[in-house]
Amino acid sequence: MIRPLLWLPLIVVGVAPAVAQEASPEKRAQKLHAISFGEQCHSIAGYLPEDPIESWTFSYLPSWSEGAEEDKEDVTLVRIFCSSGAYNETHAYYLLREYEGMTSVGFAQPAFDVEYENDDFDGAVEAITTVGMSATGLLVNSQFDLETLSIDSFSKWRGLGDASSSGQWVFRDGAFALVHFAVDASYDGEMNPEVLVDYLGD
């Protein structure tokens, strides 16, 4: 009667990985999110949007494929609310792919310097210079478009929105690529962004 009990730990160990694999993409993304941004995410007065977690599943054909239907790969994109302020809201994104599993999405963006007349933020913008490339794991006021497989972001530098930075990333070959980035560094009450990155064409 004792021997059967010896199998119990082995059964538990064998089942645990299977249970973990059955967790929803949203649950898996939440676990990764807690590790990646848990201490960084917060909001004013405990604000939480109606849909703090959203997900989309879609298929794509890798560029290396011959176009056959069986070459299509399914991916799930998960967006998780991170923080909010007076006029901005941030989100983190996670991708679930067959071979890579669940991973956080990093978004390329240009690093830039802004030169103001007389070094005054209220003065005219004399130049915006791209000084390199960086990456971020959080996007501001972002939206995902399932039709175009693109993510747009619009970060207000102040509530009026006349000074801002915006970007667009398109899903290609299993990852999001930066295709457009613009900066409006002038606090002049008007929207007149300067394009720093443009791979959209005409």
C-alpha cells in the first residue's frame, strides 16, 4: 500500500509543465509584465482603464516562406496598461510566438537633441538633431491596428499637445519595425512636427 504513494511526486512534476502551457496568453504576459515593469507601473489615484489588458491573434507569412498556407505562423499580441498621468497613458506589449514563447516587445526610436533659441523652451526651435537610436519597452497613448498590423504612439509633452513625439511600428517577420517617428518640440500652441524617421514612402 505504500509503493503507489511513491509515484505521487512524479505525477505532480509531470503535470505541472502541462498546466503552465495551458495558461492563457494574457496570464502569461501578466507574469512577464510583473517581472519587467512591476515596480515602474502606477497611475494617479489608482486609475485603471476599462480594458487594462487587450490581446489580438493573427497570422503572417514569413519572408523566407514560399507562400504556402502551411507556412503561416500564428502570433498573439498582448497590450497591458502600465501607468497614467494627467494626459498620458503608457502600455507595454508582449508577443507570443510558437518557437520564441512569450517575450516583451522592444520598440526602436531615435535619440535626439533639441536646440531652442536662447536656450529657452518657450523660444523657437532652431534644430532637432538625431544623435543615435534607442529602444523602449513602454509606449505612450498607443493603439494597435489589426488591419495594418501597426502600433501608433502619441506622447504629449504637455496637456495642450502642441509639443509631442509620435511613432509608428509595423509588424514584419515576427517583430515590430519602426517606420515613422516625428517630434514637435515647439511650445507654440500649434502642431508642426518634424519627421526624424520615415520609411512609409509616398
